[in-house]
Amino acid sequence: MPPTAPWPRRVVIAVAFTVTLLAMAVPAGAHPYGYPQTVTVAADAARPEVVHLRWKAGGVDELTLLGVKLGLLPQDRVLLDGAISFQASDATVLASSAPFANYLLTQMTVSSDGHACAGTVDPPRDLAGSGVDVDYTCTGPVGVARVEVRMLSDLDQAYQTVATGPQGKRQVYGPGRYAHDWALGDVPAASEASVADHGHDRATAWKVAGSVGPLLLVAAVVALLRRQVRRRRLARARPS
């Protein structure tokens, strides 16, 4: 029986590269790399001067971390290894507090035609489950709203927010892109909001490619491994 052939060098290199990529993609214990927080942007059909935002945390541990930062929860909820000790009452404490409402109005702002819109926080019934609603009243009917979102960025700049607007438009808020123009009313086709959406589409394509790339690499490695196994089986089956 012929000796077992060593793994091809390209397979070893591909496996090592894949493991490195996957390890870099999801750093252990880094909260900003879990499920992203979300924001929904919507107009008010009955009141064209009002813009609705709904924010939802990516995980309950983020609510605890924010509560500690605002001085509403004890520091010992954050363990020495960085883990978060969440309790069901944490969301309730946060939801009913004035510091949390002020934090929302500071980290999420809306303006229209260069004028800031006044925000009002609707006390959430289920902060951990459905999030919190904030209504912004502008000086007049809103065609394009500039929405700035910096939620949790003061805790860690790596935090990002996935926002959804009218007609399913998407935007990812994060470092270097904390402001975005949303078309909510009748605006010209060549508006700044439209140009921003095209730029977002290109950015989204790169994000998808970055997510799918490691998976394609894994598939290629699996194919190479299967081919190697098949060759070894054929070598064993040949008469000596």
C-alpha cells in the first residue's frame, strides 16, 4: 500500500488563512460585534412636520452597560473580564429614567431645512423587547430629514446602527458616517438624499462581499479536501 500523501501545501495555507479570517471577523467578548442595534425612521402621515424614530438595542447586555454608564446601575454589573451581568429589572430602571431620555435626545437628533427638530421620548413599555420611540417635531412639513445617530458610540466607537427608512431604504451608522439624509416627503429626484442612497448601495455591496468572502473561501477549502481524499482512496484501490 502506498504511503499516505501529505496534504497539499495550498490546502494547508488556505485552512490557516480561513481560520485567521474567521477569528478576526468575530472578536470574542467584544460587544459591538454582536447583533447590531437598530433604528427605524418614519414620517407621520397625519402630521407632516413630525419624524418618528424607534431605537432598539442589539442585546440586553447593552442596556445594562448603558445603565452603568449613566449611573443608574452599580458598577459591579460589569465583571473584571468584561462580561455583563444582566438582570431583568435593568431595562425597567433604564426606561423610566430621565438620564436615559436625555441620552436618547443627545445621541439621536433630527433636523430639517437646517433647523433642529424638538424631540420627545415616549416612555417605553418593553425597552428590551420592542425598543423606544422618539418623536421629533420640526418647524414645518419635512421633505428631507437629516437624522444623526450616535447611540452607544461613547461606550465604544466600534458600535454601529442599522437604520431602516421609508420604502425599505437602509443605512448603516457608524464611525465617519453618523449623519444621513432621509427622503420622507415630496423631494426632487436628484436630491442629496438620493445621492446618499446610491453611495450607501455601493457600501452595502462591499459589506456583503466582505461577509460572503470567508464563506466562499471555506467552500473552496472543503472542495480541495474532498479532492485530496478522493485521490487517496483511488491510490489505495490501485493494485500494488
